[in-house]
Amino acid sequence: MNQVLRILLVDDNPGDRALVIRQLQREFPSVEVQEILEAEGLKNAVEAGQFDFVITDYQLRWSTGLEVLRTIKQRSPSCPVIMFTNTGTEEIAVEALQSGLDDYIIKQANRYIRVPAAVRVALERAEARRQAALVEIRLQGLLNQLKVGIFRSYPNGKFIECNPAFLELLGVDSLAQAEARNLLNTREFYSTLEALEPPQQQERELQLHRTDGTSIWVALSITLNTLEGQKVLDGLIEDITARKQVEIEIQQLNQTLEKRVRERTAQLEVANQELAQTNQKLGIVNQDLEEFAYSVSHDLQQPLRAIQGFSSMLLENQGKQSNRPVERQQDYLRRIIASTQQANKLIQDLLAYSRLTRTEMPLQPINLSLLMAEILRQLEPEFKQRLLSVHLEEPLAEVIGNRTILVQVITNLLTNAIKFVTPGVQPEVRIWTEKRGETVRLWLQDNGIGIAPKYQKRIFNVFERLHSNEVYPGTGIGLAIVRKGVERMGGRVGVESQQGQGSRFWIELPVATE
């Protein structure tokens, strides 16, 4: 490829970006990659329009791959887009493909080499689509010049689509008018063809009484086809009024005129088949979605990919007797160690979450005042280091729960409160209870960064993280443990928050009766 290939790489993970760029530069010597790290960068790049291709992750701290895809397609519908990710669901992948995504690749260490191949295939498909669109335009122009009506309908008589010549021949403005006036009895046509042996086709001549009171003779060619498992009726109609008048005056020309009509109809059937084949090619669906079932989660495999990727780079540099500075090699090793620690933390949190779903859960009355005092004593060293200020509004109510699980739940909420604060701000937490009939709601209010309303339900899901690990380290399992633990105790959990204004988390459990 001699021409410079300009690619937007939308991914907020620096390690993944580095590995993808490395593979692209190996495959495309003339590639220019613009790294997009936040919403403003994407907006500016889209407005500039200086790109030929887009590669995007799905889970971004400021958006999703679906939103990126829609933004690109709105600005440049023909621009190829592929998603290189390990986050999401099969439904999201299908929705993305239906929205115009060209390919979907699962992030794994041995699949970075697939990215350049997917880029090349997507570029070839884009060129094929462009050529096919030109063919379709030429075919449509030919059919309009011939003044032949084309229509497609369901067996119940409802029209699906038609060309302008069809409406003109019937003397109506829309398919709805044609259905309401029953100018063509397509249900009868379907019943006739259904009784035939394959190929289920028929040609006939009939007189149409149009809405303006005039009548015309038309040649009708109908065929029973199957489209995506659904039976449909495809038809062509041509105005033969002039020919019928000549037949009345000159009977001997009848045979010649009929032959000409059949020949023209056959030509149009061939054109219609070519158009159908073109549309089928445009509807290519990526068959690689089966691989998505083998993915566990983006967050669990991300550190392992980083370990493998940076280890490979170290080995490659050693093999080539690289002159890279020792600092660069040490940086790779530090990243490997950090990724290993992250993977271990993920596994431990997963085990904790799994135990919540399987462990017996004996319930008993619990004095929240005594329990909270014990938890604060256990966390006192960490709280002093982070300068956390706790305002406890005594007395706290008694609830029915499991002591071990409740300690874990409250600990997770408190550690979140001191983690998600703006740099330079001293964390503060206010704790109180509120009786609500037969339940007690325990509130933990912080002065952190807050949560936008659209994310407040998602944060309690496993591996749901709103920020990159570089900004706020974590596994994305802590709040999932909170939700699962509270639900196992017969309670509920929720949050009230506004971005930049702190959060009020609450857990609601049955009240302990005296």
C-alpha cells in the first residue's frame, strides 16, 4: 500500500495501544496512527476528517465503542470501523455489526497480529461496497428508464418495497394507497404460486383500473422467493396498453408482440437477480462471533495480556541484542510486576464473589453501632494514612444479617469512599441509619468524585469500572461483592449521587425485632 493509511486508534489503555501500533507499523509501512484518549480528542478528529480507518475498544472510561461507532458512521458512513476489545456481551457485538461495524476481534495476546489483517480485509470490503453501490445506481437508472414497475410483498398482501415506476403505473402516491385500494391482489397471486411446483413463477396479463378512473393493460411477471427464511412475492409489471390496442386492430401481430414482452421481462428478471445478489453481498455478517464465548472478561485478561506482550518485547530485544536503555527494560519489568499483582487481586476478588454465591448464610441480630466501631478500629491505620474524617451519628439501629458478610460489605464501601476522591481533597464520610417500617437503611455519604446517573445501576455489576486502572486502581468487583452480599442477606443496595458532588451509598436490611 503506497498511499498513507490514516488510522484513529480509540483506546484508553496505553499498553494495548502500544502493541496495536507495533503490529500496524509492521504491516503498513506508510501508516499514520492518531491515538484518541478522551472525548474531546475524538470530537476534534471527527471534525477534522483526516482519517481513513478507525480501531476502537468497547469499554472506555469516557464512552463506549458503540457510541464511537455511531459518531464515526454519522460523519463518514463509508469509513471502515473495527472493534478490538474484550469487554461487552454477544448482544452488543451483534448490535455493533448491525450498526455498520466491519469486524470484531477479541483481545488476547496472540491476536494482536490479527488487527492488520482485519484492517486490510475491511478496506477491501469498503472498496467492494463502493463498487457495488455504483452498480446498483446504474441498475436502478436502467430500470427507471424502462418504466417497469418492480414490487415485493408478503403472502398476506402487504407490500414491502417498490420502485417509483410501480406507483406511477398504478396511479397512486404510496404503497399504503395501493394496499387500501387493492389494485393488485397479491394474496391471490401468492396462493396461485404456492400450488405450483418449483420454479414457482408465472406471467399474466391483466387490466388495472386506476384511481383516476382510467384503465391500462399490464404484463405481470411474479415469482415466489424466500428472503431470510420468509416467503415473499417478487413481481414486475409493464404497461402494455398500446400493445393490446394494436392486438385488437391487427390480430396477426399478436405472436410477435408477446415474444417481445417475454424477452424484455426475462432481461429485467436477470437484472433483478443481479440486484438481489448485490444486496446479499452488502449484508455480509462477521462469522467470528463464536470466539466471543471463550472470553471471560476484559479486566481479568488485561493484565495477563500485558504480561505476555511486554515479556515478548523483552525477549525480542534480548534476541536482537538491543541497545535500548536499561531504564526502558526496567519499565517493562515494572509493568509486568504491576500486571501480575493486578491479576492476583482480580482472582482473589473473584473467589470472594464466588464464595458469596455458594456459602451458607446464617442470619442473626446485629448491633450496627458495635459492628461499625470494630470495622473502624480494623481500618484505622489506612484511614490515618489517607487522613479520612469519619462522622458517625450514634446510635445506629440493629438489623438482621450475617456478621462476616456485613463486615466485608461495609469495608468495601468505606475503602471506595477514600479511593474515589479528587486529588488533594481530604476524604470525609458520614454514617447514619434510618428506620423504614420493617427495614433499616444504613447510609454512607462521601465527598468523592460522584457518579453520573446513567452509570449508577451498572456499578454494582462484576467488572464494571468507570475509570481506567491508571487513574483509580481496582478490579471492578468490590461493589459487585457489596450487592451480592446484601442480596444474600435478604436486603437491597443502592446509591444516590451526582458527578462531582459525592455519593450516598445505602444498604437496606430487615430490622431486628426486640
